[in-house]
Amino acid sequence: MNASICFFDERIKTTFLSLASSAEEDRRIHAHLNAAFDVIARDSFCGIQVPKRLIPKSYLATYGIDNLWKYNFHKSWRLMYSLASDGENVIALIIEWLPHKEYERRFGY
């Protein structure tokens, strides 16, 4: 089932769009994110579902989500997203992308 890709909020969308005109490494991350979005749009369950008990409290408080998915992309970067539905379509809500070390800190590993 195909999914629509949406950003959780405008700040995340703005950050993503700014990568395209930033330093070379940021432009690479932008390209890899676009490729990841394509994969998720084709198969929204391609990521690894984070068990509910491991979803950081900050995510629950900030985003009010009840499911979280992790997609590994470009070296050790992680893309975090949640899935929702409008009744007919699956929507992948992009929450953030972060390098593995920051991911480990956020999730307390």
C-alpha cells in the first residue's frame, strides 16, 4: 500500500528543504532522505517498528504518537517516522532524522 509522506510540522519541513542548499554533506543527506521517502512511500512498513515501551517520552509528549518506526539510511543515520491514516490512505509522518550517536542518546542506549 502506498503512503503519503508528510512532515510532522513546518519546522521539520523547513529543515529538510534547507539541506538542499547547504554544505555538501547536508546535500547528500537531503538526497538520501529523498530516496528513503520514496522507499517508505512504496512500503510504509519497511522500517523497524520501535516497541511502544521504548518510544522516548519526549516523542510522546511532543508528537502525541502511538507508533514509531525507524528507517536506517546513509551510513549510520536514522529516520524516525510515525504512521497514521485518514481512513483511506496511509500517511507517513516524518518526525526527525539523526546520526546514530544522537539516536543512541535520544533512546537511552
